[in-house]
Amino acid sequence: MNQPDARAIDCTNAQPQPVSFRQAFAFWFKLGFISFGGPAGQISLMHQELVVNRRWISERRFLHALNYCMLLPGPEAQQLATYIGWLMHRTWGGIVAGALFVLPSLLILIALSWVYIAFGNLPLVAGLFYGVKPAVTAIVAQATYRIGSRVLKNNVLWGIAAASFVAIFALNVPFPAIVAAAAIIGYLGGRIAPDKFKAGGGHGKADKSFGPALIDDDTPTPEHAHFRWGKLVKMAVVGGLLWAVPMGLLNAIYGWHHTFTQMGWFFTKAALLTFGGAYAVLPYVYQGAVENYGWLTPTQMIDGLALGETTPGPLIMVVAFVGFVGGYVKVLFGPDSLFLAGAVAATLVTWFTFLHSFLFILAGGPLVESTHGDLKFTAPLTAITAAVVGVILNLALFFLYHVLWPQGFAGTFDWISAVIALAAAVALFRFKRNVIEVIAACAAVGLILKTLIL
């Protein structure tokens, strides 16, 4: 039997060196450009880098933070980065970690959105999107299955999912109303039949150790992470001002009904409804951005999701695409400043979408740090997540309809898109290929078909 390398043992057991703010900044900057793969891939990447490779934080403390982040509305991976950054380097550490998780994606999406809206009719761009749209349909179907298989563990939760699907598909019930109803059902059901509401997602207790960590299981809570009511009130006031001041300025300068003001208000509401991840809130974004405000078309919404899937950062960053297209097509700064209008709108909606994520971590983190190992999912969250499955199924059918019947049911059936969607589904479900690989392959197929065959 081979003996283990003594140097490896010593390296594993050695206490990691303290991490400076500059070193942490470099890591979070790098993470912002490589955080592909959606929340599962992003969390896995952070676990590998921070727990296994660098040992900045122990397995147990990492999962404790993640459990809290998964309770919150908003992108859990970005919030987890914010939490760990805050734990290591106080408030500015959290702000830097969370902002750098989002900023690269925002800049990339602004550039891609401009290429899309300004040059979308060019054969090259049109061909790429022809192949990507069916892939997006398969990706959303996979998200429905993935969340459903994790959550729907009994007939009660299946019933909630089915009811939410009927509500949004057949009755056009607003997404916030579905979330509220599910939360009430979960609250009451958790008291009447608690065993039926234990199937929510989450992460169990840690059972692994990768050696001593800077923030280890028994590391005392740092001074800045102790809970104090004064700090909580201060953070709430600062957060309220960071929302109220820009919203007040938009209202004072442009008026309540202006596109900028309505975008700020709409995406504030959307940000607080992102239980279950970005796919859950997309139907609400569609209802508002496409049907109510007319900021973009159904086809553009599908294309925006495709762009969001191919860029680093949280998928909810698709809101930057929605904002850019809305600001661009509404000609908010005149015909000579279309790009500027789109970029400002994208930045605004990103601000109002992600502000609450920072506040939840910076305000709630000290309370969570005092409850190691005690945080559990609540019955209302379990019910909400079950309802989300039905909502995402509706989204998958919406995309399928617009991809396979681009001119409506009265038009022709696009059998080539159907074949691409089927192939993408097989790649995702049967061969477990990642999203980036599937999108790249489908984009190449679409480009070949549009430029050489069709």
C-alpha cells in the first residue's frame, strides 16, 4: 500500500495564512468572470475554492451561511459571496464580494444587449439566436424537473404545484398573489400537518473537514459580526435611504409614470419575489415587462434569457437585458443617445434588483452568526418553492410555444427548432452536459443552418 505524502499531510493540517483585503478583492474579482453554471455551479465553485483549496472557511460555517442565503429572496450564490466577504472583512468586504459577483455580468450584458438590439437582424446574430432559443426551452424544462424532484415529496406539495400552474396558466393570476397564497398555505399546513412541509430544499449539516480553516467551526465570531440592535437599526436606515433617495430623484425629475421610475418600482417588487431562484421570478418579469409595460417583446424576452444563460453571474441578471432593451426602444434620451438610455436603464434595474440582497446579508448576518447549526427552512418557504415549480412549468410552455410556433398557432410549425430543442433536452437530461456546452453547440447549429442551408 502506498504511504501518503507527508508534505501533503503537513500542508493540509497547516493553518492557512491570514487573507488581506487586497487578496480577497483579487479573488472576488476573478470569481465575477468565471461564475458560470447557475447557482448550483457557482456555489460548487465557491465551495471548491474557499473550503477545499484555500480553506478560508470551514465546511460547517460555509453550509450554515448557505442555508441562510437560501431562505432569502434573491440570488443565493451572490448573497453567499456577500456573506463570506462580510464575515472576513467587515461591511466593505461584503460589498466588494457581492458587487464583483454582479458587475462583470452587468458590463458584459450591456455590451451584448447593444449588439443584439442594434445588429440583431444581421445573419450572424440571427443564426446564433435561432439555435439558442430552442436550447433555452430545454434549459427551463430542466430547471422545472430539477426543482420539482427536490421539492415535491408528497401529494400536498404536488397539489400546490398543480394549483399554481393552473392559476398562472389558465387564470393569469399575478405571481405575487401565488407566492402569498402559497406562504399562507405553508404557514397553516406547517401547524396542522408539519410532516407534509419538511421537503423544502436546503443543505444538511457538514460531515467533512478539509483541514484547519481561517474561519473554522470553533473560531469565535469576529467583533463586527456580533448582533446589536443599534447596528441593525443603522443598517435599516442606510438601506432605506439607498432605495428612497434614487427612487425619489427619479420621481422628482421624470415623474412617477416615466419608464425609469416605473422600472425602479417594478424591479424593487420583483427582487422581493425571487424565492426559488431566477426562474421563479421570470414569469413575473414577463407579465410586467412584456404585457403591462411593453418594454420588450416575447421573442426578445426569450433572447434575453439566452444571453443571461451564457454570461457569468446570477441568472437574474437577465433584468439588465430587460432594462437595456426597454430604455433603448423607448428612446428615453432621444434618437442620438440610444445606447446611453439603454445602459442607464440596465444600471438602474440592477441597482433596485440587488440592493435588498446586500441589506439582508449585512443586516441579518450578525443574527445568523449567533445561531450556528440551528437555521432550518420554514413551512411557508417549502410551500412557496412547491408553487414555484408550477410557475416555471408555465414558463417552459410559454417558451416552447413561441419557439415552435413563431407566428402563432395559425402559422407554420418550426420542426427544425423542435429537433434542436429535443437534442438539447437529451444532452441535458441523458448526458448531463452543462448549460454552456449545450448553448454553444445549439448556437453553432443555428448559425450553420441560417447561413448555409435555410
